[in-house]
Amino acid sequence: NIERDIIELQKVAERGHCKARFLLGSYYDNAVRDNTKALLHYKIAADLGYLEAQYETGRIYEKNHQKEQAASYYARAADQGDKAALHKLVALYENNPDLAKEDKKVFEYYREAANDQEGTLAERKLAAALICGLPDKVRGFTSEGVLLGVYLDISENG
């Protein structure tokens, strides 16, 4: 019986079990389609450090157009090595340059996303840091000449 299973899962979650919280969030997200309850449980698990919950919390915040909160949770997951969260974060920054300017680690995220991909897309992500007006974030990661060359190459080759 699913209702009995949910009650048992709730008891375990209330004792501080992160995965149980995450599973409750997943249940409300996918089976019941209640974003409010899903976010509640995902966020508790995320705030306790559960990686998958951090991504899902970011996803729901993004879906609800709460971009700052989405970026925060995607960044937490990206910092723990979640590549999907990293790419969602960079995409969020590409579509919201003002949001990107608020994050001191933004260029690190762009660089990591660029290193995780191949070819032109990676170069575009790296050059996006310049386009977003973040040249002072670039210093210390790569020479400005190399990054400017990447930017010019993209400008010339589309």
C-alpha cells in the first residue's frame, strides 16, 4: 500500500534521514505533482547536504522563476561535482547576466563547464564570461590574451 509506505517514509525522514526526505520529495514531485510539498522535502534534504536534492531543489526553484534560489542550489550541487547542476547553473547565468555578476565563483563554473564539453560550445561558454562583463573574474584562471583570442575566434566564426 503506497499510503502506508509514505507514512513509514515520513517517520524515517522526521528522524533526519536525508534520503528519506529526498524520496518524499520525489514522491510529491512525480506521483502527486505537488510542487510545494516536493520543494519542502527536497529543500530539507538539500540543506542537509544531499546532492540529488540540491539539484532537484534548484530545478523546482527555476521552474517557479525563482532564479536566485535556483542558482544557489545548482551551485551547491555543482560544488559537489554534479555535472548536470553545473550546466543548468551556467545556462541560468547565460540567460540572466545580472545574476551571474552576483556570484564570485561564476568564472570557475564557466571554466569547469567549458572543460566538461568539446569544441565550439565549450569556447562559447568560456567567452560568455567576457560577454557577461566579468573580465576581472578571468584574471588568475587564464591569460586575458588566450580568452580574448577565444572570444575573437567565436566572433569571426559564428
